[in-house]
Amino acid sequence: MRRLKTLFFYAFIFLAISCNNDPDEAPLVEKTARIEIALDGSVEQYLINFGVHSLYQGQSDFVSASILQPNDLEWTQVIDEANTFNLSTSTTLTELVIESEEPVHTFGFNFNVIHSGELPDEDFEELSATIRIFGDNAEVQTFQYTARPVGEVSEVLSEVVRF
């Protein structure tokens, strides 16, 4: 009986170790990440907040991100130590394009809009956005965002994408 218990003990240890070495775990795939945000509605009455974070390459190397369009726009805040790039703008734009400067396997982003508080006129349209994620110029994922009605607290779209 004692040998049987010992056999079960070793079998259990063997299975536990085998389960921890998961050969089916997907390898890290690195691609140049691009985010395209198409805005629609009364954009001029909103403050647009967008942030990119967690741009990782290899095990833990940070990668920078650049604003491609509009080309005259710059990051409002860059926190190198946290690998975070933030943009807050009230400029009228219909498209925002951001790209990683090097290939990454993971990145995160936050997007929300805040109504300026001006009374809407009869032509007012709530802002909506289509956020498309690309890896090496191939579309990977699409997100839809619709601003909350005027007077309500805005909601943040926060996602982490891994290639």
C-alpha cells in the first residue's frame, strides 16, 4: 500500500510539472501597430482624449508611438517611464492615425470624448468613432464608440490588443 501511495505521489508531481510547460502557448508575434480613428458628428463641440500605452517588444522593451495624421498634431503628454502617450485636443478633426515606431506584440489604448458644455443647436450630432486596429497593414480588430448624450458622464473605451 505504501508503494502505491508513493507511485501516486510521483504521478501527481509528473502531471503537475507537465501541465505547467504548455507547449501550445502562442509565441509572441510582433507587428507594426497602427490605430485609425474615424470621427463623425459635431466634433467641434467635444474634447477628444486618446492614449496609447503598453507598447511592448520582446520581453519588456518599450516602443514609442507617433501621430501620423493630422501631421501637425503632437502628443499632449509623454511619460517615457510608463510607456504612455496621451492626447487631449479640441481641434476639429475627422481622422486620427497613430503608429508604433517599431513592431510590438502588445499595446493598449484609451479613447473617450467629453462634450464642451455648449448648448447644442438643431444641427448637433453626438460624436461617434470607428477605431480600426492594424498589424503590419492588415486589419486585426474594429471597435465602435458613441458619445454619451449631452449632460451625461462620458465612458472610456479601454482595450489591450495582442498580436
